Amino acid sequence: MQLILERLAAKIKQADIGQQSFGRFPNEHMSDPDFYGETVPRLPRDDVYQFIGHGDAMFPDGGGLTERITKRQKPEDRLLWNDMSDTNRQAQITVHDIPNILDKFGNSVKVLSLDCFDTLLWRKTATPKDVFAVLADNPVAQRLGITPYQRISAAARAYRAKPLENGSGEIDLGDIYRSFTSLSGEERELLAETEIQTEVNVCFAFSPYVELIRLAHTRGIKIIVVSDTYLREDELRRLLARHLPANVMQAISKIYCSVDYGTSKSHALFQVVIKECGVPASQILHIGDNDVSDAQVPRKLGVRALHFLPFDPEAADFLRLQNAASSLIVLEQAAPETVILPRYSPFRPVFSVANLQPYAPETVIGYMSFGPVLYAYARFLMDEVEALEQQGKRVRVFFLLRDAYLLSAACEAYARKPVGKLVRIRNFIATAASFKTRADVDYYISGIEPEFDNFHATAKQLLLPPEVTELLIRIAHQSDDPKTAFHQLLHDDDVLELIFKNSFALRARLMRYMSKELELEEGDTIILADTSWNGKTQECLVRTFKEELKVDILGRYLVASDEPCRAANSKALIRSPWWNHTLFEQCCTFKEGAVVDYDLHGEPVLGEIKLSEKQYEKVANVQAECLRFINDARTFFTKAGVTHEYSILQQAAHAALFRHAYMPIEAELEYFKDFQHDKFMGPDRKKTIYHLESASKNVRCLPSPYRLGAYETRSLGLDFTFSGLVQRRFQLDLGPEDMNVRFSPLKVSIESTHESKVVLLRAHHLHDGYFSIILPYVSGTSVKMLLGEHYEWLQIADIQLLDNARNVCRNVSSSLDLEEINREGEIYRCLSQASVATIRPVDLELVKMPHYYHVIFRPLVSRASDPLRRPPRNKGGRFMPPAQR
């Protein structure tokens, strides 16, 4: 250990600088690029808002597409940056410019380079991700149970895994479908071929560029295609050949796919292109629809690069809303089977004969809500056990403590006899014991969602000692990309040796526990029963012990995720891509600390009990009511001779969980308000599962309700809940200006030593009269809000400094210099029309990325002499500075 510490310490350079930077900006996600590959400044719209909520949040950040795209901004979103340094507009072209574009360059262009998707090839679908919905409708995908969510999730994991594997950020279809661990190699190959055929069916050639290729070819200009894509050259060539006329396809001399070269257009692909073309960069003309990778990056290398704008901003916004409507028409159509389902309520007679007075909260929760869920699960598990035993298998059921405690009790109440055994194996232990090779380490890291990628948590899972962890983090934060640097450090031979050594020791202790406690025999069929979600415990135990123990390990869960990397031998009562059942899970738990290790004799070592005695008392009351319901239901149905179809019980259980998560009644909100989850608890041990009190405050900072947790949203009203559900279910691309057409004007002056720009902007309404606006931080300039122009009284709730990765660097609400303004807390009184609030410049010398001010305010009294009016737009949709009107 000491030798490893010394070797790591020797790698630290400029430690003081690194430590200063780390201490100043401790957020580990400062440069956490998403896999769109976006690397340049932009003023975000909806994506500027941070995820606020907890484990049951409706739609946490992170979902995305496999094709790298830049979300287009409205001109007003770019206004301030363009006014400060507008050099890009002349390098933008529209469809109307294409026929004459070569004439503008005379004879200086020797190579015409075109982007592929959304430039030369368009799709019939509204967005690239809609291709995956078409794919899911294919008979092959339907047979294999592939959903659009799984396909997107698999690509996200592949993009995380590839840099760990070989340092490249480029993936192919094989990498994507490798995440479908429950499928065979032949099935994955079949899916990849099916996806290519799906692309063939939905793509078409965009005729203006087809004609441009013809024109360039007649002038002796070499034509190439350069694409950021997970398709290999032969696959993309096949796609192009299907849709381009033969003479046009023959005119294309070379196709550059990012995956073939292991680098993207935003990084080094254009350097390859320039070298292979054998002409000066200035003689290459490239056109594509991505402002970053198709324009800004190649221009820096000397390429004549043009940013293709397929639509005017007004048309783009109209199409975006039209796309949202395309998803929602299902709500208005005549009811097909998939939309209107029969609503089963098999437990009504049980509720009728039961003594439910006085409808205490634990009765509503335990007897009427969770009881039916557990009854259905018990039926599901017992049916599974019976089916396996009929196949001649020797079945052993193990309920994983702590969360499966109530599942065990429910099954015993349903079967009227003991079922299985309670065991102390948790996901953390199973994962930590599974590291045998570097591939095992990379597999774990690639499975971490970006929003949960925490250095300390990762190192703890890899069993690295705290002193090693701190050294690694210190070294990583000396890099411009700390996350990539941290992952690379985990590949250090000394670090891997330590991981493997500690994992081996834990694996031996876990094996002793399993041999002693589980009494396994060769050929046993093990069922791991749990509330679950992702089945990682089962997956790790299978990879680690299946061959050694010579047993089959199955998972039978109450709720399972719809992830592509799920274990092949797993089933669940309910399958869903989202987990909104943290409170249910807490009510299933057992009062003891989590297992943190095993001693040398295989005895489990338990951590401290972190949750309050009051919470465990409430849980015990709910559990008692759950078991009372199962006993009552079992007695009633047995006496009545009624046997329900499994599908009916499954639907009733799903409805009960759904109702509890999204439509809780007042008694439930009050009962659970202090509930905590120990995995969410910070050092202060005050991290609760939901915060009703903060919901109204948070919603003032968010463009739409889907970023709040389900319970928080419920406290604001069912209209918020249903809005969030619709947005999540249909993945609607809606920004703050779509949620509400209300706006409030704000005149801003951006001043530097050389010039001053005054612009009139719109702030978008959020909730409860609060408005939000994004202003740029530019070094050497001051930002003045001319508040007196429009307001006599207003409330400024927050001014936060954000980085380009949407992280809050600091709150600067107190960093205002006021002129002709009286302030009392958040309330500002503008004494005249000349009242100004100047945001004091922030020292950001150590930070290279762009920054923005996020201002949230609420007008209270408008200035009577200057009534609120809609800021005018020019033809391009941009707001005009007063001097230009």
C-alpha cells in the first residue's frame, strides 16, 4: 500500500495549482460532456436548468440520441454572444444559397465535402431518435423485446465504455448491441442488420445537395462525405447507394466515417481529411448542419466551412411543436387496444368486507395500496417456483435483505408456509467482489449514468482506500477533463493491482458466507427475490460465481428496469424504464444496517442503522397492514372459490403503484414527509426522499414540471403531475417558452472598455409569476440590468453563475451594484426610469469554459409610463437593439 501511495504521489505535478482549482470549484462534473460531442459555447435553453429532485424524479437528465447533434437555439438565445463577437453569420447558408454556392468561391475550391445526415441524407422521421421507434416496430425487434429506450440507453453506455476500452470516443453498431447482454451473438448481429435496413427505409436524399454534387463533378471538383456516425464506411456507403442516383454515387470519391478513424469531426477527423485530400485546407469547402463540428472546428484548420441551416427559426420551432403533437394525437384518436386498457379491480370485494375504519394512513398505504401489489408479487413468485419444480429443478429462493424483507413475509402469508430464506447480499458487495480483470472495472464504470458519476463513490465501489482516492482525485483535477483523467488513472497498473487484490479478498469472504449460510448444492436453481430495479446483484453473482458454484442463478423481481443490459434469466412483475417507487421500497425494508462486509469466518458485518426510530415504527405499521390484507384476500378468494388470472393481478398491482407514486392523497403526503433513504443521505443525515416545502421554490427555477420528483409535483397539483407524465412518456421537446407564452421584458447593457451594447430581451415565465433569463458572463465586461425602464417594484429571487455544463458555480445575488434602487431582501424598488442593477464581475481566471448568469425575478409593479410590450423582432427573429430600430 505504501509503495502504491508513493508512486501515485510522484505523479502529482503543480499540486498547489491543482488543489487551489479543486478547492475553488469542487463540483466533479464541471466538464461533464454529454455524448452529443458538443464542445463550444452556446446559450442553452431548457437544458440550462439543473436537475432538481431526488430518487423518484420523473425524468432525470441524461437521455439522448446516438447521433451527435447540436440542439438548435433560437436567435434570441444567441443574441448577446452574437452582438459581442458576431463572426459566424456570414458562414451560414440556407437551402436557397445551395445552387449558387460554388460560384461564390470561383475556382478556388478543389474539394467539396458534405456532411451526411440532415445534409445530404434526410430522414422521414421527425428526429433521429424516432428511427428507434420505427426499429422497435420491426418484427425482429418485437420478437426480441427491443424498445426505443433500450436502444438509446445501449448507445449511451457504449459511448461511456469505448474511451475506457481503447481511448476512442467512437462506437459502431456492434458496440451498441453488445450492451444487450440477454441476447445471443447471432441475435445482436441480426438486430444491427435490422437497424441498417430501418435506416434504408426511412432515409432519402435531399435533392438540393444531389444537384450540388452533380454541378461540382462537372467542374472537376472532388467530392467527399464526412460524417460523425456509428455506421462503418461500408454500411454508410450502402445507405447512400440506396438513395443517390448512380452517377451521383460514383462522383463521391471517398467517405469518411468517424468510427473508422476513432475520432470525430470536432476533434481530429478533419486533420485526416485535409492530409488525405492532398490540397491546402483553404481549397476544401465543407457544408454541414452542425455549427460546431461542421463549421467552427474545420474553420480553425483553414477549411472553408459553411453551417447549413435547414429551416428559419420560426419554421424550426413550428416543426418542433408539430413533432410534439404527433406524439400526443394518440390521446385524441379512437381507442386502440394499446391506449385504452380494461381497468381491472379484483380486490373490491376484499375492501367491501374488511374493517377499514377509521382509514388511518397506514391502512390506506398498507392495506389498500401496497397490499395488492405484494399479493400479486407473491402469486407471481409462487407460480415461477412451481413451474421450475415441474421441470425437475431443485429451487432455492433467497430474499435479499434489507429491501426484500416484506416480500418474504408476503409470500409466506400467501403460501401459508415459509418460502425461501433471508440472505444478506447487496448490490455493493456483489459488484465489489466481481473485479477480476480490467474489463470488469471498465464494465462497471461504463454503467454509471453521467448524473451519478461521482469520483468518491466510484473509488469506494472499487474498494480503493480513502488515501488512494484522494490522491487520484487530486491528480485528476489537474487536467482540463477531470473525469477522463480519473478514469485513466484507474487503469494504472498499481491501482488495478490494488482493486484486484481487495476484490479477491472480499470475494473469498463472500464465498465463505454463501457456503455457510446458503447450503448450496451443485445443480441448484437459485431465485434471487428482491424489489430490484436493475438486477445488478444477480448479474455480478452470475459473472463471479456461477461456474464455481455450478448453479443456475435467476432473478424474480417486483419492478425491473427496461435496460438492455438486464440479466438473461430475470423476470419481474412490473417492468418500467423509470423508478418512482422509493417510498414503497422503504416500506419493504428490515430494521438493520446494510451489510458492509463479511469477516474471515463468513459472518456478515453490518453498518450502523441510519434511519430514525420513528420511520421504522411507521414502516412496521404499514407492513402489518400489508400482511393483514394478504391474509384477508387469501381467505376471501379461497372461500369464494375465485382464482384471478395473473395478468389481472399484474395490472392491478401496477395501477396501485402508479397511483401511489403520482396521485398520493393528503394522508400519504403527510405520512411520508420525513422519510429518508440512507443511500441518499449526506454527511448531515438530513436528506429526505422528497421535499414538499421546497417544491414551490424549485418550480420557480424550472421550465417544466418533469424535472421535479413525483411527490413534489403532486403537492403543486395534479395538473403539474399530468404535464410531467405526458412530457416524460412522449419525450416531448418543450422549452420554457413553449410551456407558457407569457414573457416579461428586460433591457440589458453589455459594456466593455471599447463599446456598449443595449439589447431588449424577453424573460420567459416559469411559475407563480416568476420569470427566467440567461445573460452571458464575458471577461472584461459588465452586465447592467436597466430595471427602471419597465419596473417600479420587482423581486429578484436568484442570480446564479452557471458553467457550460449547467453546473452552478456560485450564487451572485448579493453581487449587485445598485443605482437609484432601494433594496429590502429580495424586494427592489426602482426610484426612477434610470434605475440600474449591475452584476459585479466575477473572477474566473482559472476557468476556461464559458459562463452565464441565470436571473430569476418576479415583476411586482410595472412602470406606468412604459407599459409592458412585446419586444420587436426583425426578419430573422432576433431582438433588435434600440439603436437599430
